[in-house]
Amino acid sequence: MTAPAPAPAPAPSPAPDTKSDERLLKTSPLKRLLGRPELGSVVGAVAVFVFFSIVADSFLQATSLATVLYAASTLGIMAVPVALLMIGGEFDLSAGVLVTTSALISSMFSYQMTANVWVGVLVSLVVTLAVGVFNGVMLTRTDPPSFIITLGTFLMLTGMNLGFTKLISGTVSTKSIADMEGFTSAKDVFASTITVGGVDFKITIVWWLALIVVATWILLRTRVGNWIFAVGGGEDAARAVGVPVAATKIGLYMGVAFGAWISGQHLLFSYDTVQSGEGVGNELIYIVAAVIGGCLITGGYGSAVGAAVGALIFGMVSKGIVFAEWDSDWFKFFLGVMLLLATLLNHWVRKRAEATK
């Protein structure tokens, strides 16, 4: 019997073409730069800085720059977590009044219970985070978009701030807590001044920088950061690959609430009383800072650094107008111009980045 002929050896597979494999292609520094969401805001910040350096003689003074950084930090503390929320594809229209709510709870609880002010601060933290959880749960368990959910929270908090303050204090502002135990130490944490080289800097700048570092680390170095981008890029697709969409969104709203708590405590311990009607409208400024910093309204794109630069632009414009001795009524006009220019520049940068891929 004749043995069967051996099967022909398989033809050798062609060597991989490394030139055509995009994973092996090196990205040029220019392409990486064009792909950064904060590029447009950095260019805008440089332009604003140069402009006010020319038109305002006192703008470059150390004390003036410290004032600019303080203005930027009070906005940036909220703009950074709001930016993360926008990257996750959602909004929070209650963020502005939540700052006031946080301050009111600390003040009224401490005063009415005659407790150490730190007790009021901790109670405020719990309640403020609970509001964030409420927004997140309502969003993930119901059909209305975040715009409607947080608009409802905004209206409820606005009414509660005024109603409870008048009911408890008899006026639209809280009682002074400056003589209560723990006030001095709490002020050191939330509203103190640090002197460096003979120049006074508010501690909110430190809080702001810390939030930028933490938020950037979360976005770029953790699994949670991947979840945030995935949820903002497409909720259904993210859920299909195992991303905990509901938990991610609730966490983002809690992040905004935490920023509101910090800002609220600064508001309280800077003046020791709080006006119940403050904070209305600030939520739009937080969103503007995030958009100027490169965040997309549609979600899935942006950075914490960009939002911080957007807040810095806000600080330079708001104080630069004062240093230039212009009518401060023009501030909103310049802010609107910056928003439009930054949006157009960010759009152009993204188009250029996509064209060079």
C-alpha cells in the first residue's frame, strides 16, 4: 500500500507592515499638542494677559496678580468638578445656589445648636454631598435630562435658602458666628491668607491647585477617568463594555457638591454671615469657564487643566477691567466675547487635530 503524500507546507505569512500599523506610528509633538483640549484656552489666556499688561499699568504688580489668582480660584474650585461632570456628558444648574446652601447650613446649624462651628461644617458636608447624590440618583433612575433635573434642584434650593433663613433668623441673612468656638481654626482652613515674599495670597488658591492635581490624576491615571470619558462619549456603548454608568454619574455630581462645600465654607468664614440670595447665576459662569477651557457641551472631551485656565481667564478679565479703570458693566460683554472666541478656537483646533491623524 502506498503511503499518502505529505501535505504541502503552508506558505510563510508576510512580514507585518509596520509602516501601515497605526499602533506603531509615532505621534509628532505637534499632533499631540493639537489634540490637547486646553490648547485654545491657553492661547486665549496668553492673549488676555498680554492685553491687560499693556492697557493696565498696575496689572503686572505682584499684589494685582495675587488678586487675579484669588478671583480665579473662587471660580476654579467649582469650574474643575463642573468640567469633569461635563466630560461625563451632564450639567448641574444647581451648583451656584448649592454653594450658598452649604454656607447657610454651616452657619445656622452652628448658631442654633450653639455648637462648635466644626460641627456645622461637617453637617454641611454631609447635606451638600447628599444633594449631589440626589441629583445623580434622580438622573440615573428617571428619564428627564440633567438640565431639567438640576433646574428643579436649583429652584428648590433657591426657595429653601430664603425660606429657612427668614424662618430661623428672621432676616435674609444669617447671624454672625465670629465669636463661636472653632471659628478661628475653620477660618484658617477655608479663608486664611498666606504671605509669600511680602505678597498676600488667599488659601483658596491652594484648594484650587489641589483640586486641579487630583482631578487631572483621576482623568488621566485611573480607571474612573476612563469611565468618565466613556460615559460622556456614549452612555450605551460604555454600559455595553461594563462601565458602571450610574455610579460614575452619581460620583461626578458628588464631586460638584464637594466643590460647592469648599466654596460655601470660604464664603461663610470670609464674612462670618451669609446672604441667602447669593449664588444665583454663578452656575452659568462655571459652565462658561469649563467651555472656554475646552470641554464640549456634548461630553466626552475636555480636561481639568483647561477648566482651570478658563477660570484664570475669568480672573484676569474681571480684575483687569478694574485695573484698567474701565466701567465694570462691560465685564459680561468681555466674558461673552471670550466664550465665543474660545469656542471657535477649540473647534478649529479639533478640526486641525483630526486632519493630521
